[in-house]
Amino acid sequence: MTHATTDPTRDEHAVVGESPADSEEDSFSRRGFVLMAMGGMGLAYAAAIGYPIYRYLNSPVEKSVEMAMVKEVALPDADKLPKGAVLMFKFGAKPSLLIHHADDSWVALSAVCTHMGCTVAYNPATTQIECHCHGGVYDAKTGDNISGPPPRPLTKYITTIAAGSVTVKRA
């Protein structure tokens, strides 16, 4: 029968047949695992936070590249638009207006307000383009800002009328 001694230099929790080097290696691998897991969680957290920030900051660059690629838009059957009517369409990613005026003139303008980027609408009763967000008013023939907070006129496009379609080009 053996008696357990209380030797302060001896580890009471040591497994029989295990050397101190094995126990040290084992604790290192646990420590290494915990450090790796914490590092992995930190990377995942950084990616979860960083990716939306990257997309937000890179978005204007992507949109400008996309807009630069679009030089013209063909609108089939738009030539049949009655006088005094408006057709909303997309020029690249931006909403735009094609207006067939009562005097048989055609105008294509961006439908994005230059004040805060709201979408504008044509008012046939006043024959003006209005932004309902902050009360901006634009001239429907030229796109010039008439009243309200818009600092600049709407972007004007070149229109070409042909049988069966209207082509809108960047000015």
C-alpha cells in the first residue's frame, strides 16, 4: 500500500504515466486553440463590420463607372408619346424624364433633384418639374432651377426622334 505524500513540487493533478513535458505541451495546444479561436472571431467581426463600410464607400465609384459606361438609351415606341405627356425611364441607374411638349418639342432630363437627390415629377398643369421633397421647381424645357433649394439645373440629355423610337444620349 502506498501513501500519498504532499510534496509541493509534485503536481497532484498529473496523470499517471505523463511526463511534465506532455502536460506543458497539452496546455500550450489548448492555449493555442483559444488564441486561434479568438483571432478567428476577431477577424469575422472585423469582416462583418468592414464589408458594409467598404460597400458604402465604394458605391459612388461603382455608380460613376456604371454611368460612364452608358452613353445612350433607345426608347422603343416612345415616338408615339402624345403631346404634353411624360415617359419615365432609366438612363443607366438614374431615373430620367422624356417630355413631349405641346409645341412638339422633345426634352430628356435627369429626374434626380440636384438638392438632395429625390426623384422629381412633371406637373402637366403648370408645365414644370417639381421636387416634392423640399419644394424645388425646374423649367420643363431647359431643366433650369426656377425656385426652391436646388442649387443646379437638372442634367439635360440630347434627344433624337426616329420612326419607332427615341434615342437619348449623354450631352
